[in-house]
Amino acid sequence: MDEYNISELLDMSDWSNDDETDADSDFQLESDSNDDSNDDLFNENDFDFVTPPTPDTVPSQQNKCHQDASNPSWNDVDDAFQSNILFNPNNEPVGINHDIIDTLAEGTPYDFYSLFLDNDVIHLLVKETNRYAKSLLSTRISPKSRLHKWVDVTSNEMKTFLGIIMWMGLCPQPSIASYWKKSEIYASKIPKYMTRKRFEILLRSFHCCNNDDCPPGDRLFKISGLLDLLLSKYKMARTPKESMCIDESIVPFVGRLSFRQYIQNKRHRYGIKIFKLCIDNFYTVGFKIYAGKEAVVGQRLSTRIVTEMAEEYLDIGRTMYTDNWYSSYDLATELLKRSTHLVGTLRSNRKNNPTERRSKSLVDVCDLRNSYHNPLRRTLKWYKKIAFELLLNTSVLNALSLYEEITQKKISITSFREILIENLLEKKEEIPTENSHKLLETKSRGRCSNCYKHMVAQGGRKHAQSITRQIRTKCSSCKRFYCIQCFSEEHKIDYYDQEFDYMLKCYIIMIKNIIMIKNIIMIKNLIKIKSNEVRREAETP
């Protein structure tokens, strides 16, 4: 197992107790929740924090799984100790997806960000925002409401909208209206890209779901569609190596919400808790929003959170790093049954702790990266805050993580955001529809996506790299390289039929033009004949 500094491995959460960025002390209460209750399940009191004692407190590997939970034993482990749990004994693929490495070796920051903010996500936001705006128009609104001038948002405009919100995080102003003031004190270029009225209408109408389909009892329905999309993209891009860490973030929120948290010793005392499964280089591979108590008999909540979030990554010898809220003897036992180690600090009041222990001050290991230039605005509804947190913070950090590892270029989070903003504000072509897949020739070359996968399955990655030939044909919608045969199989489209359809359209247009010209000539001749008849009648005595 690689050696890691515990503080670095735990340094993966998003909020700090003592950072001074993104102050939210004067939130205005606004929420559409119908529940005023305050769930204090995670209310943290002051504890004496301890680490498991020196080596004499760690159980021997041979006896761990067979100890009596009511009377655990703690034994010495020296530097020569070798675990009988091996990491990845079957050589399963771990790390960054090889397709991404091959495709984006020379990619830009926006190329990496587009892995997460892709056509699927933009299409969802555009469709549901337009749907929600129309539903608002059907309600009783003021005759002078700006919604009467609603125009459907497009994909380009949605990207511009998100780019502006990210820009606001880099250049904070006292209020949203300040960005459109003409005073030199508040000079801003944002009005160049969108009017204030249009921005405020989009902010009000921003939506991620169809309210008509809401099932009873689903507290996260308003955000679940976006959560599922992003979670699948995070997992697809990267698989954890040996070390993982579970920590939590607090998205500040003081409105009425049944699963809002109050944590007294945190800087942001009120907010929505997000559990995150993080791996090396601050990449978030999984997350779970806490939506209220879900009691499970015989199991602590912290143990259930860890086992559920890491379920698909257990059983191959990984190591889980946690803080004192999660760490316990019971969790260590559960993970060890799944061939997974646990490293973390212990609270002094945990059950089955060793009787002899040494106190140690807790090191604040919160990561500040997300709090820098945080674009979250006040007075937003809770689901919008979660959406912006994932789209404009977590996704940006994940893209930065992949960019630095694949390109081997170091860049600050501020510079990275600046590049993303410039690209989001550019005028781009509309996102193609589902039936607009076209095979285009490009200057760059790459391996056929499907052929490469088949070769990897047959003989491994090295075999695939040596066998799969590079081509210049890429799908205009998927942005992946395909040979003609694989393109036809993947999209159920005949490439030659596609070319024939294009030629047929051109031919139809040409025929229409010919018919139109003939009609014009015919009308002209009729007018000429009629004028001659009129002239003859006039000349006749």
C-alpha cells in the first residue's frame, strides 16, 4: 500500500471553519419546503478527540475478523507488519478512464469541464427550465410581471447564464443588480452578454425536474435527475485507486427545510449536508445528500453512509480514510469483512475503544478550494443552491483534477475558472438533437471508440493501443471517433443513407427552385398576353 499523509488524504472536503470567503451571515429566508422542522441529527458537541493509541492498540490482522464485538482486543503492530489483504489482486482497471486519457491528452480546461457539463446536462436544464417557466405563466401572476415576456431559453443561453454565475463568484458585488449598474464603481462587462431582466427571469425559472412527476415522499425529487446524471459522469471518468476518503460539505442555507442541518461549531451553522467520497488529487467520485433520518436497526448512520457510498469499491483491498464522526470499531469490523482497511481518528466516547489511549488535538484538514470564488448567491431556493454547488464547484474541481493529471500542467483554480467562463460566454452552435448524429472528418486523429473497447476486452489496453488504427472520422454529437461500421451500429444510422439523404434534400431544393422559376416565367407571359389584348382593344375604333 502506498504511503500517504493522513492529513492530506482527509484534506478533501469543501468548507473550512475559519475561511472568510463567501460570507452568508445575512441570508434572507426563502424556500419552497412545506416543513419547518429542524433536524439536528448531526448536531456536534464538544468532545475530547483521540486517535487510536500507539501500535499497541491496533488488533492483529489474523484476529480482527474473529473478535468478539463486545470484548475486542488491541495488539501491537510494528513496522515490519504485512497485511494479508492485497490491493487489487485481479488487476482490475483503476484510475482515470483510458478513453479520456487518449482523447484529451492535449485537451483544454473547457474540454475537461465538458465531460461533466455536457449535452445531456444542458438539455435537461434547458427542457425543465422552459417547462417550469410555462407553468409559471399559467398561474396568477401580476400583469406587469417580467414573465409575460418569457422566451424559451436555448442551450447557448443556458451556458452563458451558468458562465455569468461563475463570473459573479470571481468578482463579487453587493447585490445582483450591482453588476448592471452604470456607475464606474461597479463597472462590469456582464451586461454585454445578458440583460439584467433576462438574467433574473432565468434565475427564477431555473429548474431540474418536471414537478408533475413528483412521487410522494421523495424529498430530493427537485434535484434527483441532475444528481443521477452528474454522479454517473463522475464515476465514469475515474475509478478510485487504493485510498479513499469520506467527508462532508455544508452548503449554506437558512431557509425552511426539513433536512436543513444546524452544526454549532461550524462557520456555516445552517445548511444542507452533502457526504462526499473523495480520492487522490481532490477528485469527488461519489456524493449523497442527507435528506433526513433513515433509521436502520442495529447500525449507526455513519457506518451505513460509509458502506453504502463505497459499496462498489470494496472487496479489493482499498483503504478508507475518515474523520472522527465516522470512525468506530464497528465500522472497522464491517470494512475488514469486505477486505478494506480503515484509518481515522476516534472520539473518546465511542463504544469498544481501547482503555488506554492518548489524547491528541484534531487537525483541521478541510479543503478551501471550493470556498474560493464561490458563486452561490443568497436568497436562492435550496435545490438551486445544490445544483450550482455541483455544476460550478464540484464539477469544476473534478475537471481541474483530471486536467492536471492528464496534461501534467499545473494551474490555479482561479485561472481555471477564468478559462471556463471565457468558453461558456462564447457563442456556440446549438446542441444537436438526438437524431442529428453525423460522421464528420477532422484534422486530428483518434482511435475508434467501439473498436478500442472490443480490443481491450480481448487482450488488454496495450494490445488495443497497438492493434486499433487511428481514424479521422468523428461523430458531431457524441464528439467521439468512430469508424463507418461502428458509427452505423452505435447510432442505428447507415452512413451511406445519411449521405443519400443529404443529396436528396439538395435535389428537392433544386427542383423547387426550377418550379418556382417556371411559374414566374408563366406569370410573366400571361401578363404580357393580357397587356397585348388590352392594347388591341384600345386601338380598335
